[in-house]
Amino acid sequence: MIGSLIDRLRRPAAPGEDDLDAFDWRLYLERYPDLRAAGITTERAARRHWLRYGRRENRWGTRPRRPVRETLTCPTIDSVYLRATGDLVCWDDAGNDTVLQAWDENLHYGRDVWLGEPYEAVRRSLWEGEMPFPACQGCLVLDSRGRNSSEAVDRRRLKLFQVEPSFHCSLDCPGCVPLAVRRAAPPSHLDPKVLQRILGDLLDAGIAVGAFDFQGHGEPILHPRIWDLVR
């Protein structure tokens, strides 16, 4: 069941018919120079190309709500990290313990969470050049001069979905969670039903996912139902 959801999420959703109302033909030609080289130079020709081919090829013809600017960026603007606890956290670095959304079965994880305020608040802060959390100051994945816009959320394209299957591990690596801390923590294996629910909500909201990464701060194969998470 989960494997089927993953396969469906990796296929980009087709834009709706109402996207044509926001279609910017000049931007479309600017964004894709191959069109002008092929003789497509007018509004009528650009619209016709987008309707016939552009949507199917996942080309984008509208302006982002927040335009591209050089400012703060991090993976959270277009990706998610699901901990074994079921919580969505900032990212797999300094923000590993910064919970953006604790597991809540009453929420819709497409509309209320990834498209909603838990992630939009982070996106807005970074776009405005502000660090959303104190932990950001020590984060290795924070880019101070990256290209940031609202493209990911506008297009409903999630770049990477990182899944931590388990927090369990028998190793005591210097760059990871100390074994003493790990042993003192509550046992945590990701419930397959949690992952299935979140993926189903993303699919329901028309969100496509570029890639999945099953790893975190534990050993994935120690999860007793690891295959239920990927097939």
C-alpha cells in the first residue's frame, strides 16, 4: 500500500484548467529559451504550446507568489523530514529536535501542514532573510546566499521526503547521537500507518514528491516492519 502511494506521488500532478488564468506567456518564453528558438514568440503560440505540451512536460507558466531572491534558504522550503516518532522536524541537522508539526491524526498533512502555516512560516522567514529558529545559527544546511522563492509550494512540488524508520541503533559513532542518550530515549519505530496517512494526504492535495530517502538518526533495518514502510 505505501509503495503504491510512493509511486503515485512521484508522478507530477497535472496543473488544473484554472492555471491558464494566471499564465504569463512572456515569463513562459523567458523561462524556456528553447520555445523562442523553435519559433514560438507570441502570446497565442505560447498558450497553445503550454496547453498541448507544456503541462504534460511539467513546464511552469505562472509567477511565484514570492519571487526569486538571493537570501536564506534551507531544505525545509521544499522538503520534509519525518522522524520515527511521527513528528515532522525542521531538518536532519541542527533542527533535528525542532518540531514543525507533532503527529496529529486530526490534521490534513497536505493542506494544513505542508501547504499550511507550519511550513509556510519557515518559508516566509527565510525569504525575508530571517532565521525562523535559534537552532538555525548552528545549522550546516542553512545557505545564506541561496535562490529562494515560493515555487515549490506554488507548484505543489516537494523535492525530498526523508523518512527516519527507526531511532534504534547499537553503534556509538562520534558524529551521531551518543549511545547513552539513545538508550535513555523512549523506544521509537515509525508506525507504518502514520507514514501511509501522511503520504495519502499529500496525494489528496495534489502534491508530487521528487524523491524519498529512508534514513535518519537510527539504523533503518532495525525496524521490525521495515518492508511495510517501502512496499
